[in-house]
Amino acid sequence: MTTNLDWLYDKLEADFGVPRRQLQSRAALVHDLGVTGDDAGELLEAIHDRFGTDFSNLNWTDFFHNEAFGLTQGCLLMLGMGPGMFAAIWYLPSGWPEWLRMLLAIIAGTTSLVVIGKLSWLIPWKFGEKRKVTLAGLCEIIDAGAWPQDPDQVT
């Protein structure tokens, strides 16, 4: 008979690409395994479908990150893209063809966007403090049949 923990291990490995060597009962979904956003939502949905676990008490943002950028992150990215484009337009020789200046501005802006996007993990409010839920804790929730009302009861 497969235990809940074995089922979680199999699910995380097969559907979410988490290497088996990382799967331990004390591994935290977000912090250790990187399961957050849409992946976490899909995992909890699969748990509900398989075990009937009620997640209505879960305050998502206490434990998981959203998949999409928020308004603040979007504004930061645009602030990075704008100066890159401006610098490309302003500092390129005026004798260059307009299409080439615009192309280089777009490349500079996109490069700025990518660099800031890649460094966004440094921004604490994007990947800020989230409560931990371990695989063992998730098994306890499955056994209880529902996410606890008190978030301090989640281990």
C-alpha cells in the first residue's frame, strides 16, 4: 500500500520534475523544492482530487508565491527597460538610419528587461518570507482532511 508521502514523492517527481534525491519528509515545498505558483496550485488540486482534502482555510500568499508578476515588479521592469531604450536612442550617432537606431533601442531595452528580470530574485518582496509547509506537514493535512484554520499548525 502506498503512503501519502510516497504518493507525494511520485507526484512531485513525475509531474513537477523534482529530483528524487531532493524529496525528503522535511523538505519545504517553496523553500527547498521550488514548488510554488501554478505548480503548487496544481499539486493541491491533485491532492484534493485524490484524497478530498479541503484547502478552503489556506491563505495562499502566506505560503506560496503567485505565478505572475505583480504591479510593483512590472513597474520595476519597465523602469529598467526605459533607460536602456533611452540610452540607445540618445547616444547613438544621429547619422545612423532611424530603423537601426530603433532596433538597437529595442535590443538595449530588452536586455535591460532580461537583466532586471533575472536579478528579481534579489527583491525580497517578490520571493519574500513565506511560511514553510513540508512534505510531512502536507501529509498531516491530507490525514486531517483539511488545511488547518490556524496557520501556525502547518509544519
